[in-house]
Amino acid sequence: MLMHQRAKNPRIDIIGFPMDLGADRRGVGMGPSALRIAGIQARLQDLGYEVEDHGDIPVEIRESQKITNPNLKYVEEVLDKSERLALSVKRSLDEGHFPLTVGGDHTVSIGSVAGIAAHCREQGIRPGVIWIDAHADMNDEETTPSGNIHGMALAISLGFGDRRLTHLLGFSPKLEPERTFLIGVRSIDPEEISVIRKSGITVRTMADIDRRGVASVIEEILDSLREGADAVHVTFDVDSVDPSLALGVGTPVPGGFTYREAHLIMETIAECGKLCSMDVAEINPTLDNRNRTAVLAAEIVASCLGKRIL
């Protein structure tokens, strides 16, 4: 059921996914705690939502794990926990709630998108995704320079990569390219380019935003989703924001969104009436200053869920 077809303020289910096995840099597993400390639940309650925090899906520490494939690091644990997350997200949607999944590295979206896609398949709903990220996340086992699965999450959702990952919950692809939009990207591995072109998704880089303005770009995306999708999922990698504002991320790239650009994107998405779910990924409090990146992320999530200046 779509958000705009429910009660005005549906219940939000916060689901923590403290995964740090998808990246080399440690600390991102503390992202869910950082967001809680930043008061994300209270901020959403202040907007009139009933909010239930379901705690974290437990993730085994890497010291207890073995790398069986250097091109798919910790794949067994990623698979296991992604399936648990997918079922939790699907259950939330089945109950008419709004799942807000807080990571953790961007492997969070492998599970959350799978759960959304499974719900939509059962309901005959066409899902669309706005993937907000400095990176393309379009590597696979053959192209990856690092073996880090967080750099494969979008490709996996589109059906590219290891079959165990692409067929999570028994079907693939989870997303259709005509309803998948990558925005804010400014760091693409050379071999990702061929995968992106093969996929057929729409990519709007920071260069596009510089030329056209963020309002024009996000309105173009939403115009397509209003026509082609019944429900919209937003996955927000905090490294899409410029590192001068979001210091606490593992893979910072200069030239990202300003404070107001990030909020305008979210405010515009909130107005589309089709938002059904959201992810937040890649907050690393060990690299932060007094939890400011998590506070910024909590503010941006609030904008996506209806907070306005006036």
C-alpha cells in the first residue's frame, strides 16, 4: 500500500543494520547508534508520526568471519543478514508501515530493496528508486577493484553480479532500469562505466546538477516516477553531501551537495506523494566531529518525511 493511500502519518519502523563488512574502513557499523543519538526518532515524532524502533539486525564482527572470495568479501554474512533485513522490510510494508532502514554501509540496500521488491511483486506495484550517492555502486565480482560489496549494491539490485546476491528471496532483478535513478554521483570506477551503460538506468552526475540546478534535475526524475512508478524508495548515502558538511563518512568525495541542495531534494521528493520507504547509509562516527554528520542525516531524513521551513 502506498504512503499517500494510508493514514496521513503512517507508522515508521526504524530498522538498524550495523553492517561494516561491505567496506574496508571500520566504524560505519556504528551508524545506527549515531543516528539514534542524533535524535532521529524524536525528530520524526515531532512531525506527527508514530515511530517504533525495532533495534538492530545482529551482524557478526569481521574478526569472527573468513574471506572465502577476495572479490566478494564476507559474502556469506552479507547474504544471511541481507535476507533477514529483506524480510523485516517486507513485513513492515505488508503491515502498511514505512520502513526506515539505518546503516551501516551501503550493503543495506541489497536487503531493503529486495524486501520492497518482494512486497511490490505481491501487490502488483511498480517500484521506483532514487539512489542518492557520490558513487555509482555498480561494480560486480569481475569489475570490483576492492572486493567490497557496498560498491556493488545497485548493480545487484538490477540483476548484475553473483547469483546468490542478485536472487535474494528467489527472484531477479529487484529493480527495472526505467524506474531507477542515480543522482549526485561524482566518483565512478573505470570498469563501472560499461555496467552502467549496459544497465540502462538514468544517471545524473554532479556535473549535470552544476549545469542545470538541483531543482530541475529532481523534478525531471520525479516526473518520470509519477508516470512510471507506483511507489518510490529513496536510498541516501550520506557521502552524497559535500565532505565539508558530512565529515563522518568512509569514502568522502569533494564537490557534493550543499546543505540546501540536499534538503531541497528531500523536500521535493516528500511532495511527490509516492514515498514508501527509505535507507540511510555510510555514516561513520569514528571519522566525525561531535556526531555532526549523523545530526545532518537526521535533519535530511526529516525533510524527506515532510519537515518544512514554513
